[in-house]
Amino acid sequence: MSITITAFEHSPDRGGGHARDMRVRWALEEVGQPYDVRLVSFKTMKQPAHLALHPFGQIPTYQDGDLALFETGSIVFHIAECHRGLLPDEANARARAITWMFAALNTVEPPIVEREQARYVVGDKAWYSELLSILDDRVRARLAQLSRWLGDAEWLDGSFSAGDLLMVTVLRRLDGSGLVEEFPNVAAYIARGEARPAYRRAFDAQLAVFKAASAG
Amino acid sequence: MSITITAFEHSPDRGGGHARDMRVRWALEEVGQPYDVRLVSFKTMKQPAHLALHPFGQIPTYQDGDLALFETGSIVFHIAECHRGLLPDEANARARAITWMFAALNTVEPPIVEREQARYVVGDKAWYSELLSILDDRVRARLAQLSRWLGDAEWLDGSFSAGDLLMVTVLRRLDGSGLVEEFPNVAAYIARGEARPAYRRAFDAQLAVFKAASAG
């Protein structure tokens, strides 16, 4: 069997590695699993064949033989369950690492996405800057809590885990906002994630797609 | 060992079962596990002892012997892994049910929370109604996708699972918005969840806390 994931044919992040296929690519690189990528257009993503794979019409999807999954949290967890390297063996440490996966996606990511979306959706309104300042403060509150938890630790709970992988990719969405820079230990945490060889391989792979699409 | 969860001493939902301890209570009722509840005030939630259990200062937390968890997704998953009844045995069906857990929390819940938050945070602004209409449409888009996926099915993927449990609790947050009523099969899906005996027991337990607090 071989793994196939989907990714944007033309990623709106211009190869910045912010699209969610980056999370799955990174997880597969951490565990040393090869994978194929099927590129999809925005139009394809809204058609019945893709919606059968992903009811919310997004990327990435994950296919391996009979199994088809969507949601990066679920895909990364599946990879972590099938291969060593992304979750601790000890039961309690494993449960805590899974907690950080959910914390990244359900507590930290939503205010970050909201801040990002606002520009696209209401960026032309007279009240956008007033709203943005409120959304910035919500993100700051989460970053402050995360910074306090992290302290001088290298990763969120012991060794690097799928929880860190998701948290780092979530936090990277703040690139250019200036918010992370207010919390130096969080900035250093993101940098540690980005320095991992598996991260670099995943980043280069998605950048190559963008470069090829731009040249084409 | 015995399970202890935390819940609001004075729930802002006035016993409506919208606070997140409801998810954990329901999961524990589905698998037939008894549990203790420790009630916490808003002040307690922001103090170091609680932040050591929950870095983001929220409820619920989950303690069982040496293990301490936060994040409802993680707690429900832990309960599902330790007991039968919330995840299918077959590997692919299990992975798909876990996908729906993440979909409930990372794709469906964020726009619902955002809509809810807006009232508290910017409800007094002149532009609130303009923003609300945009946030309503974002929720509608997710409900339409969910409705199309669900069709005439009873649950999201085969038998009732932890994915349905989380999705139903997430969708219940729209009570009073009038949005769910636009999608009758989604409304019927929520009603099926609420009709489960385990749901009723969990709901009654959290309502009893509210009534006792109000009488006190």
C-alpha cells in the first residue's frame, strides 16, 4: 500500500508552508514514510469526488489502501499510531501528548485563524482595525498562557511529539503579525520545530510544488 | 482509582448543558464509569493550582490517579480508549470516528464559538449586526456541508461514536440562533443525540449543580 495526500495546486501562501498539508508532510517525514501528493485546484475541491473524501471541501486528505481520512489532527494521529516517533510509549505521557494535539487545534488555532480570516472577510470595513485589535488581544492571551506553560522547556511535555508538531504549525500562522515576537520563549520553540530535519524536508517538498506551479 | 473532573461552580449557561464538562460527563455515562466532580470558581480557574492542571485556565480537567488531562477532545478520546462504546473496534472505522472528533472541534466548532464570542466582545459596537451577519453565514456554510454529508444517516459514520458525541455538543451551542433549524436533518441529528439515555443522565447531573448553586 502507498500513502497519497492532497495539497493545493496553487497554494495561497506562496510556498510559505502554512497550508495544512505541511502538517501531514512533516509527520510523514518524522516517521520516515514515503508518500505521493495529488494536487487539487480550488474548483476540484468543491466537486463531489473531493467532497466524498473531505465533506468540508478542504485539503489535505489522506488515502492508504481502503482508508480515507481528512482533518490534519486525525491524519497526524493516525500516522503517529501506525509508526514510532510521534507519541511516547508510556500510557500517561501518550495521553498528555494527545492532549496537546487537541489544545493546538481547539484552543490555540481558532483565535489565530479568526484573526487571519478577518482581513479577508472584513478587511475593507471602516471598523476592521478596531476588530483586529480585539482579535490580536485574544491571540496574545493564548500566547501568554502558552509561554507561561513552556517556560524554559524544549517541548510542551517531555520529548518532541505530535502535539508539538501541530502546535508549531499552528503558531507559524502568526508569521508577520509581530505577535509571537512578544513572547521570546514561544518564538524559540517555533524555531526549534522549524530546525528539525523532517520539518526542513517537508517544507522543501511543499515549496517545490509552489515553484513548479509558478514556473508552469 | 477514581475519576475526578472539574466543572463551573456557577455555570454561565444556567444549566443549559453548554459548558464543556457536559461532553466529559456524557462520555463517562456512555461507558458507564462513575466520576466525582470538583466545582471551581472563575477566580480559582486563573490561579496557579488550576493552571498546573489546565494551562489555559478553563474547565473541564480530568484526573485519574497519576494522570491529569485537559481539553475535552483529549479527555473524551482517553475515555474511549479505556472503555468500550465510543469508538468502533475495526481499525479503519475507528480512524474515521477519530476524524469526526477532530472535525467537530477544529472545523465545525471554531466558527460557532466565534459567533457566540462576538456578542460578548463587540455586542455593543455599531457594527456588531454587520459582523454577526458575516459570522452567521460562516456557520451556515459549515452546517450546509454537514447536512449534505449526513443526508438521511443516523450518525456521521455508521454507529454512534465519540465523533457524534462531540459534534452534537458543538452544534448545541447554536441553540437559540435559529441557524440549525434551516437544516432539518442536522436538527434531527442533534435531537437523536439528546435522546440517548447517557446524554439525559449527564444533562441532569450538570443541571443539578446549577440548581443547587442557585438555591445556595
